[in-house]
Amino acid sequence: MRRVCFLLKVRQERLAEYRERHEAVWPEMLDALSAAGWHNYSLFLREDGLLVGYLETEDFAAAQAAMAATDVNARWQAEMAPFFENEGGFEALDGAKPDEAMTPLTEVFHLA
């Protein structure tokens, strides 16, 4: 199982609503993530909008592709996009959409 960690940036004025949305993630979205191979998936949010994501999966590229192929992910991403947009586009890393900006960080240490 591969451990994956990524960073994104949520618009600071939308932090409360972003938290609320994640208290009630659609059941079909949860099912799709599990079916696509996303395990132990967590999001951590700092008050300045820094979002840290962590998940475990056998193949991250395959897990991303499986989610990208689902209708529920397209709907979820459309609803979540405003949390990351600014006047010039997306605040997410490298100007990509949130679900496309999940660039894994390099692991430098792990204590099992």
C-alpha cells in the first residue's frame, strides 16, 4: 500500500462552509472513493486555508483515473471548485483543478 500526501489551498473566506460540506459527503461519493481504491483518506485544514490530504492506495494514478471516470466525482468537483477559485482561476497547486492538483509530496521519513 502506498501512502500519499498532497497540499491544496482553500479560499480562507470559505473555510467554514468547506468544513460543513465535508461533514456530509455524499454516500455515493464515499462509495466511489472506496471502489476506486482510496483508503484511509483524510483531509486536514489549517486556518489559513492550507489543506493537507492523506490517503493510502495500491496505485495512485489508477485511483485518480478511476475517480475521474465517475459521474459523482464530476458533480462533486463542480460543487467544490468555488472553494478553490479566485479571480485568476484556481488557487490549487500549479493552477490545476483541485482533483487534478493532488501532486504527491515526497516521503522523507516514516515510522511504522
